[in-house]
Amino acid sequence: MKRLQLIFSIFLLTNCTNSYAQFSRYIIQLKDKAGSPFVTTTPSQFLTQRSIDRRTRHNIAVDETDLPVTPAYIDSIHLSGNVTILNVSKWLNQVCILTTDATALNKINSFSFVKAALPIAARIANFTQPVNKKLYAPDLPMSSMSSARPQSPTDYYSYGQSFAQVHLHNAEFLHNHGFRGEGMQLAIMDAGFYHYQSLPTFDSVRNNNQILGTWDFVENEVSVNEDFAHGMNCFSTIAANMPGLFVGTAPKTSFYLFRTEDISSEYPVEEQNFAAAAERADSLGVDVFSVSLGYTTFDNSIFNYTYATMDGNTTLSASAADLAVKKGIFVAVAAGNEGDNSWHYITTPADADSVLAIGAVYANRQVANFSSYGPSSDGQIKPDVAAIGAGAVVANQNTGNPSFNNGTSFACPIMAGISTCLWQAFPEVNNMQIVNALRKSSDRSTTPDDRTGYGIPDVKKAFVQLIRKLYTQQISIGNSCKATIQFTVKTAADMSIMVERKLPGEIDYKTISTQNSNRSFASNNFTYTDDLTGLTGNLAIKYRIKMTIAADTSFYLDSAIVNYPESCANTNNKETVTIGPNPVINNLSVFIARNNTVKASIELYSVSGQKVYSLQNQTVNGIQTFFIPVKQLSAGVYFVAVFVNDKKVITKKIILN
């Protein structure tokens, strides 16, 4: 902000004779918040409970930036002359006004609490058709557009034309597991949401009251339905629910729709509008922002940014975006459509340090030429990731049916919706942990570049990362000389966890227990006791925990080595037979320990007496564990008989689940 203020100040000093006539909107920067009736210890005065809860959940302190601008300052500015208050930014401690009253501006500048009065937009009468609005990218050949692709008939949604932009990130995995945006709130800042109240694309969100509020920060009114279609197009990539035709990436999310962009001109006042909208969304408790806006040059060149300005900290909108992240909000921003232009680089606020900047690719993963290049001028990897923005499926503004369009504007909300569903699954983590999981799950995570950053995220991989992050375990051997394995993991009924063990002398790990949950995805505590009776002492016993979340996705949560002490061996009878686990699901373990070489046989009988398994004349000299595969058998009661040198030494009843 210091650089921007300096530019404005120089302009005022060198153009004081005509500056008031040329401009009609100003930022009044304030020195402090002295005399405020609000205090940080009672945030309910200025934040909703949902917003307070977000801060509490993620250990975010309420600080002075959260305090509203001192009301007495606003009143003084308003009463200084012919002045209209357009909006206020408490984060940046400034007021946006509309006035052509030079006397009022002089009076405002004389107030002791005013730091500066800076022009931010021209007179309304001076509006001309802009040349620098780049909300949409250039048209592409129809042959390059994504089209309907086959999907699994078991998927929860029938995506139709939009399957490509969901499947590129494996996002159907989230939807299939119940993560479709329920309970989450997302704010879209854009140029208007043309006919969202009547288009069939949004029937579901209307009928289910998922649109929580709207505000037009350009006209200072509630309605955003009659304005530009760009925001509606972006909204559709998240919220559409037209089975077999078009389904968005988070159709069960609740939304705030904010118009901050004035399509008829390009001035920094739109960045101020964004800041005001961001603060309102934060105060309401919104979780995620989708921002398909970007700024480089303006209708008056005095305001133009340079590439050096794209350092993540200088512009008004980047400052507001980073403050939103500081408050715990996940902020997705379009990288910009400048890749084919002389500017070439990302636009602001995509340069903001902590936002997830989204570049554009085709469905075949090829980078779109128009997608802006990184890095930011201070060397940050930008864009962060990429999604489909070339041939993206969006709602037609006349019919609501799926149509194709181009721009990082659409890659941004596609990823914002997917991120919303991922965060729904893992509310325990904060916004930046979601950002990092998406980066690390991407296909260029180890070799990021200046086109797609870390690459195209795979949310199934991000899901695995977050499960691992939250996983905890403890393995120990107590006085009973049994290994107790305790672990906590997020899992669901259609996911499984296997405890695997490897004894000294064994070549491979063997599954000794399979654990399942009988409820929806949640944190579960598991305990398994491994009876090690009969082992000789001073052994290193290896365990590992394997999790399966889908037919094609298994991974190891953790591993451990447990030392089986000599004291256990000295107190145990070495000539033992141990059978377990009981009940059993997959493999039944028969542990046999003998001081001398013997022949062992194992037989398994059904409750009716029918022999269903037999293992004969196995040599045992010391310790041997045999694994009986029982998964293929019907659930029920079975009996295991163990013979040593043809003499039955044990019979045990086993329950197969």
C-alpha cells in the first residue's frame, strides 16, 4: 500500500488544479481507530458467531484490524459537505467516498485523524468503453473444447458435459463420499450474476435456500441479478445441478454473491469494493472466496501497476486478499488471461502471498496459451495450481444449459468448489493446510513451473495426505507381553485399515487384523492386541498400518518396530500355540513355538464338522507363524485344530465375520 499511496500523493501534488474536477471517488485513509466503541474482547459486536467460531477453531486472534472504522470518523467525513459514503474497509482503515465537492475534500484533508485523501476513480460521466477488461479469454476452436466423457455409473452425480472438469482432479471421489459442500459457505466476488434467479442451472440452490445473501458494492443495492453474466458463469461451475447435463464442483455449498466489479470502467475503486466485500464475507463467517478478477492497468494510466507491483503485498486487492487468509478464509484467485499479451504475467490479487492462484489448462492437461505466467515479482511460485479454463463448461446466460467458455475465471471457481468439498471432509485443518495439500497433490509438485505452478491437483491424493496428517498411533508391549496397537484415523464404512506384522525370519509382512468403521467419514479410535506368547526374547517385531480408501487407492499410514524383551521370553512357556485374531475377517494366524524340531498340522472345520482347510506336516523348529486365508469362507463359527507330531494339542472356536 505504501507504493500505491506514494503514486497517488505525487499525482495530487502535481495535478492539484484539476484533480478534483477529474475524479469523483476517493479513498480516505485514516491514522487510527481512536475513540472506537468496539473492543477486541467482545467480538460479537462486529462478527457473527460463525466468524468467531472460525477464529476459535483455528486459533486466530481477534485484533485491531477486525474493529470497525471509528463511527465518529465516518460521521465527520459524511458531514463535511456533499459527500456520499460508498463503503468502508476496517482491515485497511479507510473510507471510500463519492464527491465532486472540492471544499469538502479540503475539509476532510484537514481532519487530524485523516492520513490522506487519494483519488481512486474518475467522474461517472467520464466512463468510456474500457480496453482492459479481460474477464473472458479469447475464443478457441470448438475442436479443443472439453466434451462429455464416460464416467462410472456408480458415481453419485451424473455430470454430463462437466465430467471432464470434475474428473481432472478426481473430485468425484469427494462427491461419492458425501463431500458436496454441505455446511460450507462460499463467497463469489464478480461483475454480476445475470439471471441466476431464473436460470434452471440454479434450481437446486434456489429451492434449497443455499443463496444466503447478495450485495452490489458498485451500486450499493441488494440486487445482482440484472448485471453482467460473468459472475453467473463462474457461479455455475460450482453450483450447477442439472443431472446428466451439468453438475458443479460443490453443488451443496451455501453462497454469498457480491458484485464488486464495474464492467463499464476499470479503476482501483473496484479493488476497494473487493476489500469491502471480503470483510463482509469474513464477518458473516464465510469459509471460501472465489475471485475471478484481476487488475494490471486502468482507464487512467496514473493508476497503472507494473510487474514490480505484483509482489504480493503492494496492491489494495492483494492486501485485502492476504488479510482474508489471515482471518482463516481459503481464497482462490484467477491467475489472469494475459499469457498471449504484452503484460504476460499474473494479475493482482493472484500475486497475494497466501492465496491459491489458479491457471488454466485444457481437459487433456495442456496449458492454455492465454493463461498468465508467473512468478510474482518477488519470486513466489505463481500460479499455484491449474484447472480447466480452456473449454470450461459454464451456464449459457440465456438458457442455463451447459456451454463452453474460456478463461482462468472458470478454472478458479472450479478449484474453489473442489477445495470447499475437501475442506468439508477435514474441518480440523486450517485454510493454508488445504492450500498445501492441493499443492503437494499436484502433478508438478516437485518441479513447479511458471505456467501451472505445482500443477494439476489430484484431490484423492490430497485426501490421503490429510488422513496421514491427522493420523496418530501408539504401539507398546506391556507387562502381559502382548503388543497393544492403538491408533486414531479418519475413516468411513467403505474404507478399511489393516494391521500388518513381520516377525524376524519372515520374508513378507502378513495381515494380522482388519479394522472397519460402521459410520460415515469421521475420526475413529482403534485398538488391537497382538498376543506374542512364546517368542524368544530380544526380537525386533515390525508393524505397519495400511489403509484402503478406494479400489485403486491403498497407502501406509505409519510403521513401527517393537522390541520384544528377554524378560517376556523368560516368563513365557516357549512351547505354545496361539490362534488369533478372534473374531477374524481376512487371515487367521496360528503361532507355534517348540524347543525341538516337530511336524505340525492345522485343520479348520465348520460348525457342522466339515473340514474346510488343511495344512499338513509343516516343519517347526523354534517359532513359526502360519496364516490361514478365511476371507473366502462364509461368515460363521469354525473350529481350528492344531496337531504336533500327529497329536492334537489344541482346538479353538473361531468366529468369522
